[in-house]
Amino acid sequence: MTDMEMISEFGLTWLEGSGPHSEIALSTRVRLARNIQGRSFGTRLSGRERETISEEVRSAAARSSLLGDGIAIKLSDLDPLKRRILLERHLISRELVGPADERSVSGTALLMSRDERVGAMVNEEDHLRLQSILSGLRLHDAFQAVDELDDELGRSLSYAYHPEFGHLTSCPTNVGTGLRASVFVHLPGLVLTKEIGKVLQGISQVGLTFRGLYGEGSEVVGNFFQISNQTTLGKSEEDLIDHLQEIVSRVIQYEVQARTVLMRDAPAVIEDKIWRAYGLLRYARSLGFEEVMNLLSGVRLGVSMKLLPGPSVYTLNKIMIRTQAAHLEDGAGRPLSEAESDLHRAAYVRRILAAEGDLGSAEG
């Protein structure tokens, strides 16, 4: 696939708003880090080695039942804007976006199955990052998908593996299973009841961590958190997945309880907050991205609590992705200043919400 063939909905099936607890758990991601035996790791790779690894991986993928008829994108074929779009869709990492120089993207690729359930990043921090991103809380489904792909590619590729330590990775914290699993959750109830600090402290004490929209190093905005495992060594993949499933399920229960408390103690305040958020999104002429995320949080809360008759969860998820800077510039066909982005962002949101229909008639 070249940049001229980038389809508008590519890689967005995880936004569909389906799966268990999708009103709180937007998506689940599971990744496995793998390296090829006998090859240099990470920054020690030369451009020629990166190309060789990429060819080996693509050849193995072609023999895979999961990726054989899928999509293969050489990132060097994409301009920097298209690579940023893939980042905003959570399909590649910041490392794969890179600056606009040849070496930074040499040998890098994104592979994805035709149904978009599973894929791989090639020559990121590790030679391979197998990944599955699914809508809702679906840790076991996502792990099963990447585990199957791991087995398929492992029949063609010789992974770097130590009998005592497990899979060898560029970063020592990934050694062992090489597994990183995360669930992207929306927790406005815990934030508004001021219980979020206690909950986040609790997950840290049981070997998990939390991050923002773009994972490690990113800020939390709009009451959206990524909860993920920290440990990869000394436990099996199944144990890590089960532990994360248990804790996230508990966090979701706490969030549901917090929302119940809010509606019991301050129903008018919550309803006003929700409708104000919708009104600003529906009619504002200029919106910053962080502002959009905070307003989306209010509207999403209203939809899940049946205080708003719409818009759909898919629409809200789509707004979250398509109001980011690269998507706006792609739509405008030119680079945008911050002020221009704010205008284009507001116009896009107004257009999408107008297509969903006016909710004013639902006011009681």
C-alpha cells in the first residue's frame, strides 16, 4: 500500500464501540516484542541490516494465514504526514514516525491482517512488535490473536531466546514474555468523585501502571487512561493477561459505582455538565484538542448513563481520532497553524454532530 492508497477508514475497526464494557473500556491492545536470532538489536542496526530484517519478516508474513492476504505498508513509501496519521490511529509508535530522514524509516513497515485484528510493526525498538487492538475489554481475544501470529511467524523466523530469561529484547524491561498489554479506559466518575488517586495508587501497588492517550510519556487528558502491565519476566503470558483482566474489571466496577454516587448526590449538576459539553462541541467555532477531549468525556458520560440520546459511541470515538493535528492537516490539504487547527477541528466536530441529528428535542 502506498500513501495514495491510504483508505479513509484504514485501521479504525477498534473504534466501533463493541465488546464487553465498551462504554468504559474503549479498546484493548496486546503486543509481543520479538527479535531475530543473530541480528543486531535496536540502534546498533545498520540501514542494510534493517532492510534485510524487513525482507525476512515480510517473507514470513506472506506464508502466514493471518497476514498472507493482508496489508503491508513500507513506511519509507509514506510521507511524514501519513506516518503521523498512523500514529494518531495508534497503529504505529512514535519511534516509527521518525524525523523525515531516510535512515530513520529504513526497513520499517506496518503489516496488518485484512480484518485488522492483528498486525506487526517491523524495526521499531525491536525487530518485531506483534500487536492486536480490539474494541472493548477483550484481553484474552487480543492475546489469542497475537499468540497465533507469534506461532505462525516463529515457524519461519528464529527468535532470539534465552532458556533462562526467555525472549530477548532491546529494552531489559521487556525481557521474558515480551508482552505489553493495555486497556484504554474512560474514568470520569472516579475523577469527579475524587477517588481516582486512590485507584491509580492501588493499581501501581499490584504491578500495573497507567499512561495517557499515546502510552508511555504521554499526558492523561479527558479522563482517559491506559492501564497496562509493568512485569514481563517471571510470569507466563496467560498469568499476565489474567492479572490485568482482573484488575481492570475491578476498576470498571469502581467507575460504575462512582457514576451511581454522582447521580444519587448531584443529578442536576451532572446533567448540566453533560449538556454543556454537548452544546460546546455542537456549536463552538474554535476548539483545542485537549478541550475536545475534555468535552468528549462529558458527552461520553452522558451517553453511557442514558442522559443523552446520542451521538453514537462510534461517532465519539471517531471524533477523538480525526480531530488530531495530522488528520486535520490531511483534510485541509496543507499544514495548519495551531489557530487554524482549532478552527478546522471545531468545524469538523460541528459537521459530524449535525449529521447525527439535533438532540435538543430530547430535552426534558
